[in-house]
Amino acid sequence: MSEPVVLGLESSCDETSAAVLRNGRIAGHVILSQDVHELYGGVVPELAARAHLAVVDDVVRGALDEAGMTLKDVDALGVTAGPGLIGALLVGVAWARAAAFALDRPVVPVHHMEAHLFAPSLEDPEARPPFVGLLVSGGHTLLLHAEAWGRYRLLGQTRDDAAGEAYDKVAKLLGLTYPGGPQVERLALDGEADRHPFPRPMLRGDQRPGDPDYFDFSFSGLKTAVANQVAELEDDDRLDQERAHVAAAFQEAVVETLVAKTMRAVEVTDCRRVLLGGGVSANRGLRQTMRERLGDSGTVFRSSPRLAVDNGAMVARAAAFRLSRGEVAEDDLVADASLPFPGLRFDEDAGNPGG
Ligand code: KG4
Ligand code: ZN
């Protein structure tokens, strides 16, 4: 039996994207990144919402054209309902609701971070639970154990800045434009990390499972350390010659911390399948270090860079799962900037399996 055709719509931040999923495969996909934010060094919420509104019709049409379909061929509409920027989310949700009403089709609300979990499965059917999931994006850093699709145990999260946010802030300090992650990564290739020994945030050898900070992350102190270093180098007129080294040292500190905490989760859950999701999972250093540390007895699942950052295909994929469980929205669906992660439970014992 063929699976329902799902249109996925993503507008939670600064990408407007739509995708058509037919029999579990991407039949059409358009991702439009807003470049207006480059001017301001970060996403300006009001501008993001307006830009989504200006292009959403064309983005959906583009995805349908590529699939050789029209809206009438779509069986259900999946849309990111949160978390994200409220004005930006509203554009997608209002669009999906209107289309669903006109076509008499269901709308399936999708949680943006759960969609990131589904992204690798678009390219690799093996990328399914059980796995230890590390979600690293511009707004979130989450470490979880996925026991099954829809059943997740939260192990750790960031206490302040998200990993992607740290990349973007450091990029700004180094004079690079937004979004900073890919540029810091490129610059770091020409640098030597050991020239600037930055701290490994919230990573100490004396932490034990059950400690409240065993799995948690914190990146704001690292950002401050980089800011202080940059200010010092600027005073000495040495920033230009040290820029790549600072980028490399910052990246090593972030990657080392993310990988070390993920490996703790691997040990505690005894699950050697690791899934990387979110924009920062496009980082080659993170992927390589994760693979090396996990070794041959483990598997790292991750998307190609295009599907690692925000996109409509992962939304369609997550929507297909929720639809298969009959989870469709009522008529009163609204966008929710802080939508709770569905099926995610915080387990007090998460880090303390031995009691
Ligand atoms: O998942 P995503 O596209 O959007 C959010 O949900 O936030 O993630 C965007 C974040 C940005 O902070 C961006 O700088 C970061 O992912 N990013 C990267 C790389 N590509 C994107 N960070 C490090 N290395 C990369 N190659
Ligand atoms: Zn995202």
C-alpha cells in the first residue's frame, strides 16, 4: 500500500522551506535561506517573518513543481508549530491551516527539534531508534536517548547558549558574517588549536553519573573566554595573524565537549548508535571526532549538510510519523514559540543507572 503524500513546511527561523514526501522519499524540496540577516549579524525576528510571508507561496509551488504535483495531490500538510520565532512560525502555520481548510486535508503539527531527529532517516533507513541523539542547532543543545520514535529520555541540555549560538557569536567576534558556523569551520582549517587553550565547558574528570552537570552543556563561558582573547589580540594588533588559530581552538573546545558528553551517554545507556542532528551536525570536525571516538563497534548517523540545517523534508518526515499515529491538529492549531518536545521525558535517574 502506498504511503500518504505529505507536504512539509518549515518557517521557524530564517529558512523558508517546503518538501513533498512520496512513499517515504523526497520528491520535491526547496530551501530558501534569508540573507537579509547578514546585515545585522543575527536573525531579526520581524524581518524573518516578513521574508517568509513574501516567499512561502513560491517555495511551496517550487517543491510541488519538482515533484510533478499540485496541492490537490497532497494527502496531509505537516508544519513546524514550534519552537522558534513566533512571527516566523505563524507564517507557516497560517499557510498550512489555510491550505488544509481549502483542500479538506489534515494538518500535522511538528516539533522542530523532533524533525531534526528524523532528518538522517531520509537518507539512511538504518537511522532509527534506538540511538543516543545529540541535537545541536542555533537555539538548542539536547542530549537524549531515543528508545523508539516518539519515546525519548532527556539526558542533558545547555544551561545557557546553544552550540550553534556560540558558533555565531564567536564568528561575530572574529569579524565573520551570519550564520557563523560554516565560516568558523572553514577558518579553523588553517589554524592550530593548541595556540589558544580555551576551557572545555562543564567538562571535568571528577564528574560522575548522577551529578546534575554530568550530561549538561554550557557555552557562554567559552564565548567570554574567546571574547577576552580576541580583545587582547586586538590590543596587541595581532588579531589578523591569530584569527584562524582562535577559530580552531574554539572549535576544538566545542567539539571535544559535545563528543565527550555524548560518549558518556553511550556508556550509560549502553547504546553505541549515535545520531547527530541540527545545523551544527553539518560540522565535519564534529562528525569525524564522533566517529573516531565511537570506533568500529559503533555507528554515527547524520544527514548530508543540506538536510542537517533547517529544511522542509525533515518536517514532512516527522509529520508522516505523527500522521501514522493519527496525530492531526484540531481546527484551533496555533504556533507555540516554546512548544514542548513530544514524548520527551526528563528522567531524574538518567545519569544514575546504578542508583
Ligand atoms: O538547525 P539549524 O539550521 O537552525 C536552528 O534550528 O537553529 O542550525 C543553525 C545553526 C547556526 O547557529 C549555524 O551557525 C550552525 O547551525 N551551523 C554550523 C555549521 N553549519 C551550520 N555550526 C558549525 N559548523 C557548521 N558547519
Ligand atoms: Zn533547526
